[in-house]
Amino acid sequence: MYTMKRIGLISDTHGVFDDALREFLDGVDEIWHAGDFGNLETYQAIASFKPLRAVFGNIDGADIRGRVKGLTKFTCEERRVLMTHIGGYPGRYDARIAPMLVSEKPNIFIAGHSHILRVMYDKRHDLLYLNPGAAGIYGIHKVRTALRFEVDGSEVRKMELGEWPKSAIIRHVM
């Protein structure tokens, strides 16, 4: 018997884990991070906030690469998940990832890196493709983004988008 899991999905934090992200992710059971933490302090802040599944990104150093892999596969409820930082997107998958989509047959494929939010169904590989965009303030994106959703058995539902100005890190003063 499965129990529904609430997931927060972020990527490309580049050293930012502020109150806006904490508030958006407060009600989730797990955080999945698709790479580019930016520094060890950000990794540790996220890992101490909620259970964390993660991959390292191209800007992450040995301190983070020693804690997480560049690619991870796991099962959440009845969904097989494959997550990496640089993975491309449907129709333009990275050459290292395309064969894995055939051999591993994930139900959900997650990538970061592009800083472009994408939620797509890939008919060819029968999978849900997720890229949460960038949660940090550095890069080409215009707004900071994150996703949260539920995985209930074999269903992915209640997908929600968090969106914040790129111009500022949000901290609440008591």
C-alpha cells in the first residue's frame, strides 16, 4: 500500500535557499534538487529542511559531488524517476541520456541546467518530463521558479508553480 507523497522540485539554486523557497516547500514530504546547488551551505540548508534527493550540477564542486551523484534513479510510489542536471528535453535529449530513457524506462525524467521551466509529456518515451527552471538569482532566466506536486500511486497530480522576482532574495524580518 502506497501513501501519497508531496514533492518539491527545484534546480539551479546557485547559493540561494531563501524564505520564499522555504515557504513554498514547507508542506512537501521530500525535496528533489536537479543540480547546481552553488555551495555546500545551500546543500546543507536544504538537506536539513526536508529529506533531499539530489544530483550535482556542472557548477558544483567536490564538496557536493562527494555527497550526491550526477545521475540518480529511484522509485516514488509507483513511478520510476530518473534525474540528472544536464539532460536536454523531449526531442532534444542529451546523447548520454537518450539511451537510458529506453533502457531504464522512467515514468518521470527530471533535468535542470537550462534555467527554463518545462513540464511536458513525452509520448515517444511515455514519460513526464520536468525541468523546474531556476530557483536562484543568477543566470538567463527572468523569474525564479520551483514546482511542487503529489505522487499518489501511479498518478502525478496537483502540479503547482512557485514564481518569484529574480531581482531579490526574499528574507522575512521578525
